[in-house]
Amino acid sequence: MTLQLIDTHCHLYLPEFDDDLSSAIERAENEGVNKFYLPAIDSTVIDRLLETEKRYPGKCFAMMGLHPCSVKENYKEELKLVEGWLGRRIFSAVGEIGLDFYWDKTFTEQQYAAFQEQIDWALHFDIPVIIHSRNSIDECIHVVRENQRGKLKGIFHCFSGGLQQAKQIIDLGFYLGIGGVITFKNSGLDVVMNEIKLDKPASKMILGQFSEAIFILAIPFLFNRIGVKKMLLMGMVAWMLRYVAFAYGDTGANTWLLYAGIILHGVCYDFFFVTGYMYTEKKAGEKIKNAAQGLFTFATYGVGMFIGTWFSGYIVDIYKIGKDTHDWTKIWYVPAYIALGVLLYFILFFREKKQVKGIGPEYENFLK
């Protein structure tokens, strides 16, 4: 019997797929994925969402809901649209819904209200919920527990929590959505998967998470004393050294290089991404802070990941030396050279403004 796979969470209707949606679905089907569940975001995507479902009947299945990141001043109007659609036809789930405290907590109260109301609708129509819980897993678990009377069901999408959180979610009758986060060297998901009996976890990668927690404590001290430019330079140098370590590391005498590369993750992430985020927000100021946050996310997790995913696949194919083997030394040298180029460009052209310095109390929660 052929294994049939289902993608429970994919935004195939977004403009990024306009040019190759059919081929993307075909590639997925060739790998055994034959059903695609499409979570909603807000009113701006409903037409595209439903059109994609209509275009691929029996393959794409629409959900309906309001994403927590789209909960703003007009969230009640957005919820009215969601409620109207849920009463008009059958949807596969209410989603994606939940809480997101990653960037901004301005609308925390409204997020809770929207989350609860949409859970009520899911219970009324007896359909699952798809829960978005970025930086809010414990809070989402609490909301689900308060509403679980035997009927509430669904998935914690893109789970990135710890063992105890995973057990609580499973005990509540929910599923864990394990997405691309498990490939991140600092995700810690490998340990969780090991404890709940999933096969072949890369347990050593948890060292990257530990190093991230340790080095983030140095940010308040260094931010004021050496400045943003030197901190970012340290992060870039760490990226370059990390790639070189992976290039020459192996499971023999050079195992220590693999450990070094994993541990360097803390410097790379904290001194580059976290510091860069803080500098961007301080430069933007209060008036355009939200726009700056959105641009930062779009550039790193949107465009950056899109280009990186495509380019890394291209490089891996170039250095394929057998049916299932690759020249990993040469592969790792490609990002090392890119990091070196970025480093040199940054040294030459970045000018730190003296008035942008120091860490205020607004970052205390961010560094916890």
C-alpha cells in the first residue's frame, strides 16, 4: 500500500506561488502528498484562498479564520467576515487562529478575545482548530484547556516548544504540527521528538540553543560598551567561522569542529539577528516601529529564506559527487565566502550613528 501524505498547513494561495503553483503541487504529489489544507489569514486573502480551493478540487481544502498577527483595531469587523463565511458553507477547520507575542503585544487583549470567539465557532460547527502559538505556547495551552470538554480538537501548528508542553498538548487531544523548525540547529525539537519516540533525533544540536541563551545575556552589557557595529561584526565573523567548522568537521578526529559550529550558533543569532532587530527598531522610532518590524521580518524570514532555500538547493546539486553523496566541504565554503563578502561590505560602508545606543526597558521582555 502506497503511503499517502497530507500537508495540514500551507499558504499555497499567496502571490509567491503565482508562477509555479501547479508545478509545486505536482512536485508534492510526486513525493506522495495528495491533499493540501489552506489556512486563512484575514480578509485580504479570502478571495485567493477560495479560488485556489476551487482550482484544485479534492486536493486543496480551505480553512476560515483570523490570524493573530492580523488582529488590529478592526478585528471585530474581520471576525464578522469570518463568522459570515463559516455560516455560509463547510470549511475544513477554523484557522489559523491563536496568539502571537513575538513582535508586538499591543493587541494582546484583542488576540485573546478573537481566539476565544473562534474556538466557540469551531465547537459550534464541530470542526478542528489550527493554532498559531509563536512565543505563546503556554498561553495557548491554557486557553485550550479552559475550553476542552471533550469536543475541541485540532493541531498546534509549527510546534517549537519543549517536552512538557508537547505532553500537555497531546494529553488535551491535540496533534503537534512539526514543520521546518525541526531543521533549525537551535530549535530543540530533536530532544522533544526523542522523548516522544520519533526516530533519529539530532540530540547534539541542543547545544546551539544553550549557547543562544548564554550569549543573549551579554547583549545588554556589550550594546552600551562596544556599540552596534562591533557586535554585528562579531556575529558575521561567527557565521563565517561556523561554516568553516562544518566544512572540516567529521565524526572522527574533527568531531570537535562540529560541536564548535553548533555552539557558535549563539553568537551568530544573538549578535547578528537579535542585535540587528534592536538597532532597526531604535533607528525607526516609535512612529514607524511596526513598519520597521514588518520589513525586518519580510527581509529575513520572507525574501531571505526564499532566496536561501532556492540557492542552497542549487549549490547542493552542483556539488553532488554520487547518487547519494556530496562534497560538503565545498558546499559549506559557499556560505562562508558569502559571509566574508558581507563582512567586508559592512566594514566599509556601515556607519553607526552615535545617538543610537543603549538598551532601554522596552527590550527587557525581548531578552528574557
